[in-house]
Amino acid sequence: MPDHIAVLDFGSQYTQVIARRIREANVLSRIYPYNTQASVLKEAGAKGIILSGGPSSVLIEGSPRPDAQVFELGLPVLGICYGEQLMAHMLGGRVGKSEEREFGHGTLNIEIKGKLFEGLPDSLRVWNSHGDRLEALPEGFEAVASTENSPYATIQNAERNFYGMQFHPEVAHSEMGTEVIANFLFKICGCAADWSMANYIEESVQKIKDTVGDERVILGLSGGVDSSVAAALIHKAIGKQLTCVFVDNGLLRLHEREQVEKLYGDHFDLDVRVADKSDFFLDRLAGVSDPETKRKIIGNAFVEVFDEAVTELKERGNYTFLAQGTLYPDVIESVAIDGNPAALIKSHHNVGGLPEKMNLKLLEPLRELFKDEVRELGTQLGLPKEVVWRQPFPGPGLGVRVMGPIKREDLVVLRKADAILQEEMLAADLYYKVWQSFCVFLPVKTVGVMGDERTYENVVALRIVESVDAMTADWARVPYEVLRTISSRIINEVSGCNRVVLDISSKPPSTIEWE
């Protein structure tokens, strides 16, 4: 097992960013609830502990605290923002309200380099986000850096390997923040840079083999990144013991079913069973306009179809595992903290209660990975770029991109229009540079003129957004020439559409998807 750093989550919106920065340095990180017992961290083999920031104040009664024994484990500890104040407060220092709160950029002046700032300049531009500040140091600590409003912007007890900083080294706004984190990992914690995707593949393949043995695995393949990478990894481990079920719900994109069958069946030689249930889904959706009702109908129908497919497979073979592409952010345990700007991250399974319902054991080979790591894993497993870097696609498919009741003829228009949009985004070298680009079918008709004839046809909206994590998004400034080509092609090539509009709304207040 590689070395790992334990990140205690006090509700910071940057907790996952801290964990990812550690992994980018090829060291494994794991996120734990802030109140995790010290004995658990010791048993897990943590090489060091990071106390994340958070929205609370140590001056408020009932604000979150770690197990006090984390300071008695003999492990290096790094407190970031709230984490620094918390460590100082619990070890006998004094925290007070700052007369001038620090939000945004500041200048960090380093007086003592030590191990934390070894090899770095004497001053750095850093990112602050706090209203309290440290006013008196605990015994054994010294100030090593200051900012305009904080004489104790960074502190240390070098003998015990305890360090604290008011600024956020994990965010891109902090100059040389990754170097600061690297110093903590390697010079202070003594970690080895042994977290690599090659090692992860080797260990995961062996673990899957040991877990599954001679039994068989079922995986619901959507064609998306997560399920595709999970399928490729499991197939590498157990080959034909894996069977994938692909459900055609009638809400797929143009030629999507054929592409999945060709790629996974022919190229990767996976056992892919297609359940063609398009009529089943579309009949249930007939006349339904409310988006939440649509989602529930599609979700419930999927459970029924998948259950039926699994039942048939289990009658023919020794299927005892259900595989899912669950990722690390899906399974991180988190604790509700008042004022937490990052919504609770709840543990969930991609297909709800299906494992229990079908009497299957769960196999989740990606549960320790973040999304960017899954893409790297997919690349190393030989999946093509168009799969690994595929844009997000909603679970209900085109069902939430047709506004109003879903009609078969409207889906045809939407599929063709969307295919043109993707073709032109790829041709302009823009597809992989934006977060999402897709078409939306609007339930309105407008007057147009084609040739010498009056038309009264449908409207298609283009939604093209830039984002980092989908929490916020802005509409992409696609060149006018590209938009003109897309619009012209859709109107000329898609029968039933005579108008194309562009959505220039940002999130918030709008959402990325329309439903």
C-alpha cells in the first residue's frame, strides 16, 4: 500500500482540491470526516495529516474540532486557514476577530524558510479567505511568515512537525502553492512519490481477480467515461467473466448504440448485451412535460429493464457481482457544517438499491479516483480519446433536452441537429476545449422562408459552456464563423427546423442543462 496523507474535512469548498494537489505530486490522499478518531488514521497508515479550511470560526461554541489525539500521534500536521487557527487554539494559542478581514490576494513575506518554504522566494502572492486571525502562539511555535494584516500568517513547531498557514496553497491563485505542498509531503512527512496510474492498474487488476475469483460480473454500460473505464479495467482483470448490459432507451444520440456495439464489442472484445427498450421508455413518457416526472419515469424504467436483463443472465451463469463506475467524490463521507459553502457530498450508488434488490455483491474499481484520474486511467487502458474525453451526458439522455412532451419525430430533429453541432465543434478544434456543447429542442414553432415557400417549423437552441467542475459555468465565446456554419447546416440539413438560437446564460443563475 503506498504512503498516504489524511485530509480532515472541516467543510472547506477546497477540500477536494487539497486532495487532488497531493495526488498530482504522486502521493495518495484520502479525505476523512473532521471527527475521525486518531486511532483510525494511525491504523490506516497515514504519513501526515492536513486540517482543511472551513466556514466556521473557532470562536463559536460547537464549531467542529478534530480528535485531540491527532496531535499525539507523532505525525506531521499541516493546518490550512481554519485548520491553522484550530490547531493553535487547541494547543494553547489565541485566535481573535481580525479588524481587517483578508479575502483575495495578499503578499506573504517569509522570514524563516525552514523545511516548509525551502527553495522558495522571500515573498509570494497568496490567496486568503478568512475573517479570524491568530493573535498569540501556542508554546513551542514560532512565526515564519506574515502578511499585511497577519503577523502569524504561517507558523511552525519544527520539533513536532506542526505547521499552519492562513493562506490556501492548494488554489491556483497562490503563487508556488504546489511547491509548498510538495515540501510538506516530501521534506516534512517523508512520503515516497509512489502513487501512479501504472501502479494503480497493477494493484486493481490483482484485487479484482482476488475478489471475483471464478465468478462473473455484470456491468451497466452507458458509453460514458466512468462506466467505460470501469469496464475496460475489469475486462483487463477477468476477461470474459465480465458481461456488459447496454440499455437502448430511445433517448440516445445519433448512432450511439451502433458506436457502443462496435467499439466495445469489436475493438475491446467485451461481451456486450444490448437491451432494445426504446418503445418501452417512450410509451411511458408519452404526454409527460414535467422534467422531474420525466426523470423519475426514466429512472424507474431503467431499473425494471436492467433487473430483467440481470435476471436472464443469472439464470444462465454464475453472476454474483454488479460493477459500477462509482468515483471517489461519490463515496467521500462528509459532515454537515453550518454555513458550509460546499454542499454535503453524500455517499451514493449509481444504480440505487439494485445490488441489494438483485442479491448481487458490489464491485467498484474506481472508488478511490477523481474524475481526472479516471480519464488518465482510461487513456492508459487504451480507450480512445473520444471516450476518455467525452463531454458529460445526462442520465435521462435526450429526455431532458426535449422541452415539453417527448415525441419520436422531435427526437429525430434533435439527434440530427446535435450531431451537426458535435461535428462542427470537432472540426473547429473546440469540442475538447469546452465543458459541454449540445442542442435543445424547443416546443415552439416559428415562421421562416425556405426558397419561395413559407415554413412554420421548430426551433433548436445551442448550449455551449465552459466550466471546470460544473459547479459554475459560463457560455463559451465560440467564433461567429463557427456558429454561422452550425446554424446554416442545421437549418439546411435537418428537416423540421427553421431557426437556431444561442443560449448565453451563465450558471448561476441558470443551470447547464435546461431541465
